[in-house]
Amino acid sequence: MRIKDRHMWIFFVLPGVLLLILVLGFPVITSVLYSVKPEQAGDASYTFSHYSNLLKDPFFKTTFWNTGIFVFLSVGTHMILGLAVAMVLNSALPAKPLFRLIALLPWVIPDVVAGIIWKWMLDPIYGALNDVLLKVGLINAPIEWLSNPKLALLSVILVNLWRGFPFVMLILLAGLQAIPKDLYEAAAIDGASKLKTFFHITIPGLRKMIVVALALDIVWEVRRFGLIQAMTQGGPGVLTEVLSTYTYKQYFQFFRFEYASAISVVLTVTLLLVSLPYIWMISQEE
Amino acid sequence: MKPSTLIAKKGLYQTVIWVFLITVCVYCLFPFVWMLSTSLKTEAEAFRIPPTWIPLQATIDSYIGIWVRKNFGIYFFNSTVISLATAVLSTFFGALAGYGFSRFLFKGRRFLIGFFLATQMLPGVLLVGPYFKILSRVGLYDTRSGLIIAFLTICLPFSTWMMKGFIDKVPDELDQSAMVDGCSRMGIFFKIILPIVAPGMVATILFAFLLAWGDLLWALCLTSSEPMITVTLGIARTVGEFRIIWPMLMAGSLVGGMPAIILYVFLQRLLVQGLTAGAVKG
């Protein structure tokens, strides 16, 4: 029997789909089941107490807030710096590939390595940053970047700016290069100001890339783990604790599998809701 | 406006741009320079106040130490094997699925594409717990194979999407005319499409490799014994030690980040193409 060509997709798509269901479906279902499993055997067959406990857990509340602040400020600063650098790199410059390479370095190294370099850079006594600031005269006493409760989260966000802006820059640069040059020439002939050109040509031309960069960056920042684990492990106290590090702790330090599963399910649902517009946009184009 | 002020304005504009660009470069590079400088210091010098910028007595002891006194060789081997296997597997299955999505219109196609995209959004912490339980039960906890299976969850969706982007760029007429000549679909895929998108496959393999190489969460949760752990976990463990030997840690970090940096420098154009073809179409 010969299979019709239009049915051949099965042989291409199915292996990937089956593999994905095998390596993903199974654990996802396990997580959801754990999140409603009673901690003591012999109780009712399912319970929502882990979810209601979440609302009573002050650490969860702090962690949720921290994650929100971390993601919002990280993505915001990534977009601003990423767009600025992309626009500079899109103009006529000598040695452009070299600059692009340098600007991408922070993004290619492992998360942990980035975290560790900066932990050492920010060391209050032996670190480079305080030394520079002291020498320039901007501060007159060393700053406790990672142990000062008021600064810790902001310091981590500052490091994450270094770590994450190159990706946004890369995506937006590709977008900028796709905007036809004659649009700018026409605007210049019409005597449009730089600001006007920016808002009427650059931003509309970049709209799709901005959505892509936003969606992917939000998801990646919510999942960010190695950087924070290497720098602060969530400390001091829970001041730099985010949902990913908190869930990890609940699993592997406190062994509260049911509770940890409940947190991760909440996190996942939030993430899927946030990225739904993006998924919708992309799959509609297909 | 007089021409002279126009030129002055243009000059000022250029200066601002260059100052900005150089500041960004210093911001990006300085931590690397500091890492290199520290890795070449003796332990005593690393703890000098104020810190020295250029090592007074440069030494490569730390670079020898990570291989001799620490098990960096093992970590490196593990990371390489795990990342490479993950990258090749996910790119192969990704290319198959990418071709299917690119060339066929079928019922549920949009749904499946949405499914692949949605799986990219799942956070690792949702999966590591169940993976720990499942792998322990089947005897794959603390093994390289266990970690490879787990990494497929991160890499396969990305690889599929990237490969689809590359295959989309190859005109469908090529497939059609090959079929007229009597070539089978599988034949077309392996003999015509794969050779054409070979650069794309390299980019996809590279990207998946970097994803796996850079991970900490999964390695931390699914491996534990010295002979099985990866470079990133080896480095992270050193930070947790009671007394951190900074020059050695910096040497380890630099060496651990090196494969990513080298691969990137050589394959920069391909990777940029792949990211924009996959994440960003058109």
C-alpha cells in the first residue's frame, strides 16, 4: 500500500511530538497530581490545601513580589538598553561586527559564570566596582551591594541587565536591518526630525520584533535561576528570592514535594497566560 | 541654521554616539577583564586591599589547580558529552518536525505549532521535581543519560522552531520537482533538504549545545556524584564551599565559559541567523 503524500507529515512530525509528550507530558502530569496530593497517606484522595497554604505563606508572597519586580525591571531595562545599542549598531559605523561581538559576550557565557563574576566584582572589600567608585570619588565608603537589604535585589537586577540585554539587542538589530532604507531617506527629504522618524518609522517597523523580544525575555527572566543561585541563593533572608529559587528550595532542601509542585503549577499557569498573546500571534501567522 | 553650526551639531552627535558605544563596551568587557586578572593572581594577592588591577606576580597556578586539585577534567568531559548528545538528538528530531511543519498543511497543524511554542514557556522548576522522582525510579538519577533526556525538554522545541525557519527558506519547488523525478519524501528530506540547510543545522546544534552547556538547575537537581556532574555545577559547588579560593574559581569560570565564547566567536553569523530565523521570522 502506498501512503498518499499529503499524509506523509505524520512521519516527520510524529517522532518529535511523541518525544515531547514523553519527556514533557509525563512530568507535567506528575507535577499537577503532586500539587493536589495530601501530605499524609490515608487522607482524602485529593486536596487543594497546598494552594490555599500558598496564600498564607508570607515567604511566598514576598517571593512572588520579588519575581514581579525582578522581571519587570529586568525586561524594561533590557528593552531600553537593547534598543539603544541596536540603533547605534545599525548606523554606519566602522568595525561593526567587532562591537556586536563584544556586546554579545555577556549573553553567551553560562548563567552561573555570569553570577560568579559579578559576585566577585561586587564584593564590598576586595571587589572591583567599589574600588573604582572609591577612586573616582563617587562614594566614600564601600557599598554592601549584595548584603544591604535595600540594595540586594537592585544589585541582582543590575547584573541581570548586563546578562540579558544582548539578546534583546540581537533581535531588535535584526528587525532594524529589515526596515527598508528608503523609508528613512524619504523622511529625511520631507525634513522629518530624528524624534519623528523614530516614532513613525522605527517603532512601527519594529513592532513584531518588540513583541517577540518581550515575550521571550519575560519568559526567560521568570525562569532565571543560575544567576541568582550563584550570587545570593535568594539571600539575605528572602530578599532576592524569586519563584524559581524558592520552588527549588521547597523541593530539594525542605523536601516538600506537594507544596513545591503547587508553587510551580501557579508559576506555569502565570507564564502561559503571559505568553498566550505571543503564541497566538505566531501560530496565526502560520 | 548656519552650515557651521550644522557641522558642529553633527560632530556633537557623533561624539555622543561614540562615548555611548565605548561605555557599553567597557560595561560588557570589564567583568571579563577582572575575571582574567583575578585568575592570574596568587590567593594572597586576590585579598589585597585595595585590589590590584594587574597582577603583581602573574601565575598560572590556578589554571593548573583546577585540573589537578579539582576534577575539572571530569566535569568538562561530562558537559561536553551531555551537551553534544542533547544538541545532536534535538536537532535531528527538530529537523524532521520542522520539515513536516514547513511542507505539509494538515488538520491540527496550527494546534501542534502552538503546542511546540507553549512548551518553550514551561519553567524548569515545574519539571525538575518529577524528573528527580521518575529518574530515581528507573535508575537514571545521577547519570549522563538522565540529564540528556531532561535537556531534550528544553532543546527540542527550540530546535524544531529554528529548523523550521531554515527549511522555510528553501523553495518548495525543489521538493516538487524531485518528486516528479520519483524521489520519495524521506529521500528528499535526507538527500536534498538536509544538505541545503546544513549551515542551519550547525547553528541549531550550536544553540542547543549552548543551552545545555549553560544550565545549572537541571544538573543541580538530577546529578550529585563527582564523576557525573557538569562544569556549571562544579563551579557552583565551589561557591558554596566554606572558603572560596577566588583565583581558582575565576580560572574555572573562565575555562567553563570558554567553549561557549569560542564557538560563538567562530559561528557568530550562523547563530545570529538561526536565532532570527527561528525566534523571528520574515
